[in-house]
Amino acid sequence: METLFIPTETDIKRWVKEAVREYLAEHATAQTKADDEQNLFNRKEIAKFLRVSLVTLTDWMKRGLPSHKQGGRIYFDKKEVLDYIKEKKMRQCGVGSKLHHLRQEIA
């Protein structure tokens, strides 16, 4: 003879909470990765965003503009670049006037 299990309201609530936690854990990680990818720019995209040439961008990278290398390619995190500009490190490099439009956007 088989025993029949009848779940209580508490059991059902616990199961739903566990299912929601699992779903959020799986999908929150995927969403975070998607958000990170949206904020990553390649050299051409960040140069266009900053309104500078690729030569100027390369010079700024040599002077400390934050960048990341992945699979032989260079990527820029938008937030890191904007923070770098906000800290006025670019002014130390002697290129302050070229970033006037970005300072207004950040402020």
C-alpha cells in the first residue's frame, strides 16, 4: 500500500520560493553578462563615442586610458572610461579641450 502525501500550504510556499530563487539565480547572471556586454566597446566604437581618431585613442591608451584585452582584441568598459575622464586624468595628458562635450554629459 502506498502512502499518499498531501502538501500543506507551508510546503507549497517553500517550493515556490525555491523555484523562484533558482530562476533568479540562473537569469540574473545571464542579465548581468548581457549588461556588461552592452557596456563594452571596441576601439572604433569608443573612438567614435569620444569623438577622437584611432591614433589619438592609441596615444591615450599608452597614457593610461583603461582597456581590456580579450582574445587578441581590445575592449573598453564605458563606465571605466567615463570614470577616468571624470577624474580629469585626461587633462593631465593635455587633451582637455577635446573632451568638453563628454564633461558636460557626465556632469
